[in-house]
Amino acid sequence: MAESDGLQLNTTRFVKELQPAFENGDLRWAYEILHEAWPVGWLIQLLIEGDAQAKRLAIMSLGLVGDGTAVGPLTRTLHDQDPKVIQLADNSLRCIWCGMGKKQSSQLIKQGNSHLNHGNTEAAIERFSMAIETDPEFAEAYNQRAIAYCLADRFEEAIADYQATLKLEPLHFVAMANLGHCYCNLGDFSCARHYYEQALAINPHLEGVAGAIDMIDRINDAHDKVA
């Protein structure tokens, strides 16, 4: 049997097993099926060779069980022609980034986000800082603390944390876009435009980023006319 035939047979079984779990919203069931039979490498292969239905299911599956090896392939699907694929890939990437920490640091991130949701920014920063101390290689801990710093208008500290995020996760388009926002708030439109463009190169569909670049261009045009 040719390798492509084997992939086709496995794809049929994959769709048959996973689609009911996702349709019913039973992520625990989907997680168990994936861990038993479908390795991350095979799911990544489906992103390239699978049909539309299999690709969508593979993307959702990677959001549950994917690791750092899935980040690059998933970012490439952000340039797909299928809007649903793009939406699913964006969501799965964020899930992977949030799930790459140790258990204790991930719990601290959840606590920090709970504080943020209740408007307790300083308490959130404290939890995110504890997560970083617990797991200094956890990129999302820096990203979340940077978000909290932004909410507190502490943009220089946010920039440092977003830079730390990108050092650990160079394809983190959310951190890139938010770096652009930080530099905009500080009036450094050249740096802001640079990071906005980097973010759009990875994810061309980021909401508000193209508009932010247009705003910077209008500001620069106005300054040129005054000069």
C-alpha cells in the first residue's frame, strides 16, 4: 500500500473518531482519543496533506495536545484561504502557548487572569511574577504579565516582558502586536510600525493592527505637512 493510501485510511478513521467529540463539545473525550492513537507529528502532517475537514479537526486537536513543534506549522495555516481554518489556528496557537508551562505556573497564570477579570491588576502582576519565578522558560507568563503592565500604563515594563516572550517564542504574534501598542502609547511610531508589520507577516488577520499602521501613516503625513 502506498504511503498516501495509508494516510487516507487513517484520515478517514481520524475524522470518524474525533468529529463526534468536537461536535458534542466533549474536549476530555477528544483529549483521551488523541493521546491514545494520534501523535502530534501525524496531526501536523494533516495540516499539509489532509482535506479541509481533516485539517480543521487536526488544528483543533493540536490546540488540545500540541506542543512547541506545532507552532511553526500552525502559523503557516494562518495564511490559508479558509477563514475557519485561520480562526481555528489562531485559537489553537494561543491554547498551545498557554499550555506550555509547568502545572504550578499554569495554575498561577489562571489565578492572575482571574484577578485581571476582577480589575485587580496588582494582584494579577504578583501572580504572573510568581509564575515566571516558578518557570522562567514559560513564555506565556511574561506575555500575561506584560498585558497586566499595559493595563496599569506601565509600558516600559510591558515592553521588557513582551521582548522576553519573543525571545522564548519568536512567532508569538500577539506579543508583537502588543509591543506595537506599547510603542504607540510611548509615541515611538517607528518601533510601533515595525512590530505591527512583524505581527501581520505571521498573522495577516489580526484585528485592528492594519488600522493602527494606517493611523501611524496618517500621523506621519500630518507631521510632514507641518514640517
